[in-house]
Amino acid sequence: MSAVAEKAVASAIKAGATAADVLMVTSRDLTASIRNGAPESIEQAEASGIGLRVFVGHQVATLSSSDMSDAAVAKMVETAIAIAKAAPADPHVALADAALLAKSLPELDLADDKEPTMAELQTLARECEAAGQSVKGITNSEGSDASWGTHQITLVTSHGVKAQYRSTYSGLSLSLIAGTGEDMQRDYAYSSRRFMHDLSTPEAIGRDAAERTLRRMKPRKIDTAHMPIVFEPRVGKQILSALSGAISGAAIARGTSFLKDAMGKQIFSEGITITDDSLMKRGISSRPCDAEGVAVKRMDMVSKGMLSSWFLD
């Protein structure tokens, strides 16, 4: 992959680009689904792709392809430069500032060397479902999924970046049903980690899914009142998702975010600090550099309730 990426960048420069970068990704994913103790589906997918970005002065074009043969890459370089020359100039487009680039990639322990078999994934899913269905009150299952995947990232730029790293992820989930007839409820539980042996146990996920499902039975309305509210982690994730969308660079640049004028202002109570940390060991979203080779670092997006940064990549 590195050789293909380096050749593509060199070809772009030789063909007239003033700068170029290539991002390549290969992946392999396995998923096993079990429902009511029987296999429902097994999936295996493999993918690879190359993305080329070329600059001709302040004009830019980006192309991608799943064909990484010499002929296909040569054609992509030719087409990208032709498109860039016809594109409108933008004084702000450029490769990332060299001063911001990662000098070396930190070791974040993102890749599990053990690849599970499909039979092992089926066993995990079957054990998880059995644990959930063993709880009194559970009447049916929508199935349990066990998955594993690996991704290889390669980045090469014309101003010196040569970065490559691999990551894996593992997941186990279960969805259950309680009740019968018109009085039925469903809920789920899951665990996702970089390493399979770091997942919650099938038994713990099964019990969690069952307990969440049973708590939904016989819901009741509460009276309108002023009262303290406690958000569970799932709701906290939804709040963070809404915040990340509202402070994304694209939304701010377009002026479509309600927080577009909120930099440096209080948007949460003083007790709230929200940190983006891409350097957590085995972090499910950790990475040693961003997609342009810029070094990542721990950053407070919200500090003591004050908005302190946008998400620009």
C-alpha cells in the first residue's frame, strides 16, 4: 500500500500538481447473527480503496477508486489534475501546515492480533442470547450479533508524511422482546472494544438487555413538576452527538449551527468539561494522526462550561 501511495503522489507531482496526498484504506469485517439459538446470517466483507487529492496552485480536486492497478492510478492522476485545473481557485485550500504534522506516530495499542473464527463469533452471540432469554419475563429475541473487523490506513503526502497504522474493533449486541400481544416492549444492550477479550461478557450483555427490556413494561405517565434529572450514559452520548454536530467546522463555516457565535461563551454549567482525547490506549475512536497527517492531542472542546474549540476534521 505504501508503494502504491508513494507512486501516485510522485506521478501527480510529475504531471503538474503543486501538491498532492493519498489516503488508502483496506478493511476486513466478519459478523455472525444468532436468533432463538439458530444461525440467522454470517457475513464477511473485504474492501480496499484509494483516495487522491491534487492541488494545482489554489485549485483542488479529489478522486477515489477501488482499483489500485498501475493503469487505474495513472488514469486517476490524469483526471484529477484536469479537474483541478478547471476548478475555481480557493485561497484557503492547501495541505496541512508542515509544523502541525506528526513527527512520529504514538503507539496506542489499537490492533488485536487474534482474528476470531466465524464459529467463535457464533458461540459468543449464542451465549449472549441464551443469557438474555433465561431471564423471567423475556418472551422473544430479535437476535444477537457478534462482529470483528480490521482496518489498515496508509497516508502519503508530497510534503513528507508517510504514515501507516492498523486498527481492529469487536462488538457484541443483543435485542430482546418482553410481553405478548399488544403489551410488548423491546430494548437492547451492546459492548464494543478494540480487543475482543476487552468486551463485556456475553452473560453481562444478556442480563443488561433483559433488564432494560423488562423496565419498559407497564410504563406510566408522571405529573408535570420541577425535579432533578439524571441522564444515563446512553442519553449522554446523544447529547454529545448533538453537540459535536453543532460545533463541526462545516456547520460553522456555512453558518447553519445555533452555536456559530458561541466560541468562548458559556453553553453548559461550570461543572461540565468535555474532552476529545484521540490518544487513549485502545480507545474505540483513538488514532495516531488525523487524515492529513496532523498530530492529534488531547483537547477540551468545552472547558468549565465554556465552548473552547470547533471540530474541524
